[in-house]
Amino acid sequence: MNGVAAGAGANIALACDVVIAANSASFLQAFSKIGLVPDSGGTFFLPRLIGFQRASALMMLGDKVSAVDALQMGMLYKVVADDQLMIEAEKIATTLSAMPTKAIGYTKRLLNASMHHQFEEQLLMEGVMQTAAGETADYKEGVDSFLEKENPSSQENNIY
């Protein structure tokens, strides 16, 4: 994120798995100031990220939130210097693209499910996903590479 993410732009950012922001970036829930309600998933994501009371205040009052404050509240993964934003974004993208894609996909499915599962249901789903992950070529290569003290060289290219 760079610049001002206001309204839907801020809420779409909140839906992302990994959000980094330039130090000069800011977030704004301006809907109430123009007689509208938050949209684009904001009322779903923001309370889950920062808590009900803080989300309620930001949405009703329309306060501008700096990148540093957004990080402190839990809205972001990382804040970087403005001139480092694209470098850091590319670094994260490169790292993720080299990761075991099925394990990343399974992790995303588990995280999404955790929002509506009870603890016991989540443990069962973790078991299912762990079994599935343990049957992938990525897992075998990862274990072999670990034992040989090398980095895995190839990853499966599909998530499902």
C-alpha cells in the first residue's frame, strides 16, 4: 500500500493475506462522513483484524490511520520506507512463489475455516490437511532436502 487507501480501497487491502505499506501510507474509513456504510468486506475483515470496538470507532468516526498505527493495530504485516516498498513487495512475492504451493494453499484453507470452526472442528481439519500435505512431492522433497542439508529445488505448481 502506498498513498491513501480510503473506503473500498482500504477494505480490499484488509482482505489480502499479506499487506505491506509504505511509511507514508494511510487508511481511512470515510463512509460515515458522506452518509454511507462501509462496504467491500470492511465490516467483515476490520473487526476480525483489530477488534470490534476499534473497528467500530474507525468506521463511525472516519479517523485517518497512519501506516505505523495500522501496523500497531494489526491491520498490516509490515511497514517499510517509501523507497523500499516495491523492493519488499517483490521480495515477499519471490519468497512465496518458491514455497510449497500445496502447503500454502492448505494453510489458506485452514485459516479461512478457522473463522467459523469450533476448536475441535479446526483440529480435525488440520489433521486432514496435514495428511494431504504429507502425501505431496513437496513434502518428500522438503524432508529429503532437510536430511541432505540442501534447499528444495522444485515445488508442485497447483494448490488443489
